[in-house]
Amino acid sequence: MDVYRKAEYAKQILENPVFAEIISKIEQDIILKWKGSIVKGSEYREELFKEYEALLRINKVINGIINDAIYAKQKEDEREALR
């Protein structure tokens, strides 16, 4: 699959309202658990932090795919301008 097709799929994922709702729900759940974690200790908070970092990584990877296509397009445009 080429970089542009992957970017289009990635954009569709980010713009999908169900995906956005899922991400928001998971984030809210993590935050609510964290707020109630004082009694459960630092190990539990560390696990919640890891969950939150994994959630952020999902968006980072999807945006990276989109950025790869933007970069590829810029490079193609530069090569085209040199012709």
C-alpha cells in the first residue's frame, strides 16, 4: 500500500466520530481511575499512566502516517520543480 493510500485511511480513522468517541471514553475512564487511585497506590497509578501513554501513541502513530504522506508530497513537488 502506498504512502498516500495509507494516509487517506489514517485520516478517515481520525475523522471517524465512533473512533473519536472510543478514544475519548478510554481517556475519561483512565482519568476517573487515576482520580480514585490514591488509595490503590503508586503501582496502580503507574499502570494508568502506561495506559494513557499507549492511548496517546495510537494518535501519534496515525498522525505520523499522515505526516509521512505530506512529506512525500513535498519531496515530489521539489523534484518536479527541479525538472
